[in-house]
Amino acid sequence: MRNLTPLEARVLGVLVEKQHTVPDTYPLSLNALVAGCNQKTARQPVIEATDAEVLTAVDGLKSLSLAFEGSSSRVVKFEHNAARGLNVPQPAAALLAVLMLRGPQTAAELRLNCERLHRFADIAAVEAALEELAERYPPRVLKLARAPGEREARWAHLLCGEVAQPAAGAAAAHGDAGGSVAAGELAAIKAEQTRLAAEVAELRALVQRLSRELGVD
């Protein structure tokens, strides 16, 4: 299967999400689908897609058997076929949907954000599902290198192709983190030495001035 466009991924994620969060209005009309794509909350990044752009994305998903039109209403409505089309179990489809909608997240964040789509027993269950997706061919997710200041690594989906690693985190993944920390510590030590040297010079000047005023050699 080819890589999805970012908007195709957004549309697919919205269809999966709304099936669980608003089942009474699922399948979705075009208006509801566009509103879901342009939603200001629980979306990263926030976008402003037009009706025509969303329809083009739907056509792309239909060509990949990831979406189709419902036939039970006068208004054209759309449904997803994510689990079968991607050949993944429903819990994995929920994880992918949240990643498509909200961007890279930690396993703990994914468990919380997936709550209404699929309830994972614990974080270990989320990690197990992610590992399974990462080990598939082609892999569906990637564990990103941990960025500076972060306690946990984030996961990203690969449905739109490769993703960029955090710059500093990528260096850490290649064993450069220790060098970066050492360089930072060295700079701090040098700055402290400079400050202390300046303070000593000021004290020496003060002692010399007092000695002259007191006539002490």
C-alpha cells in the first residue's frame, strides 16, 4: 500500500474516532467529516481543510479500500475499513487513529487518549500492541528517540512515510548524548571559573586600595 497523504490520514483517523465517540451520527456526512478534520481540540496539527480537499482524500482512501460510501441514507455518508484495510486488530486500529489525529505520543498518553476507542488494561498492553505494529512488515509505527527533558519516548505512525527523529534525541540514540552532556558541563565549569577569577581580581584591587589608604605594605 502506498503512503497516505496527511489529509488522508486525518480523514481516516476521524472516521475511526467518530465511529466510537458519536455512534448515533456514524457513518459521517461530508459536513461532519470536514468538521471532524478541522476540529480545534484533540488534533495536531490543527488544519482548515475544504470540502473539496476532504472529498479528494476520501477518494484516495476508497482506492486503498480504507473507506467507502454508506448506502442507507439519502445523504452520502462515509465509513472506514481501517482494521481490515491495514490488516491490524481493532485495538491497533484505535492506536493508529489516535496517532493520526494527535501526532506522536507516549504509551501513557495513548492509553488515555484511546480510552473511548478501545480500553487498554494498562500501559504494558499499549506497549505490547505498539511493539507488534513496529515489528510488522511494513512497520506501522516507530518509537522515536527520547527528546531532552522527556522521561518517556514517543511513538509515531508510519502510514504517511518516514518521520523525522528529534534532533537531540537522534544524537542520543547514536550514543552522542554523553558527549553533549559533558560539553555542557565543561562550558558551565569554564563560566564559573571566569566568574570566580573576576571576583578574585575585584577583591585583590580592594585589598590594594585599603592597604594604600592605611599605609600598609
